[in-house]
Amino acid sequence: MYFIEQITTLLDGLESPLVAVYFLCCSERLFPMYKAFSRKNNWGNEQHLRKIMNILWENVNSEAILSYEEFVNDINKQIP
């Protein structure tokens, strides 16, 4: 249904920066839904999450993207 095996196989073969790009693309697609949820429930911080995503996009070609633990922790605070 969701092609989980195919996606997993594809991602397993990619270098870490390309996996990050894949997940950033997914995040971009889901961001409007996050904004709607955030506004409806008065929860989260869409501007902060947008800022994190922009920083990751700006650094996608650098080694900085490989050290993402700080971003993951910050993002986890922004999601329900």
C-alpha cells in the first residue's frame, strides 16, 4: 500500500545527506498539515519548525547535516 519495502530499500542504499534530503522533502509535503494542526489546536510553533527546516536545507551539502541530533531533539519538541 505505502511501498514501505521499496522505500526502505532505496533509503538503505543512500548516503546520509541524501537520506536527509528525502526526509526534508517529506517534511515539506507535510508542513501545511502541521500548520493547520498547530493553528487549530493552538499547539506547536510552525515558525520555529520552518526555521529548522530552512537551516537543514541551507546545509544539505555540508558535513553539518550529518550531525543532526540537536535538530532532531528540537523537532521532537515541535510535534505532538
